[in-house]
Amino acid sequence: MRRYRPRIALALFWTVIMAGLTALYPVVIQQSFHLFTANRTDLLWLIPPAIIAITLAKSAAQFGQAVAI
């Protein structure tokens, strides 16, 4: 068990990162809704790149988690 501690810790780290990034999805959607209802269409172009960046980071965290295990 002792020799697996670093790998378990690394897997937990990636799990926490993935959970945090998953929690960002509703925040981004909520902010886009607020921007849209406030007629701030000048900032709406930032939403798709933000969603893509979150998805890429989440995928990297999921890969890190799979490799650590």
C-alpha cells in the first residue's frame, strides 16, 4: 500500500481538478445567460472559447487521472 500512495494522491489531485472544471460549466452558462439578458452581446463571443477551454482542460485532467491509476 505504501508504494501506491503517490499514485493515489495524484489520482485524487486529478479527480479534484476534474470536479472543479465540471462545476464551471453551469457558471459559464449562467454568465452567458446574464450577458444575453443584459444585452451585452459584445462579450458573448467569449463563451464558446471558454467552453472549449474548459472541455480541453477537463479532458486533460481525465487523462491524468486515468494514467495515474
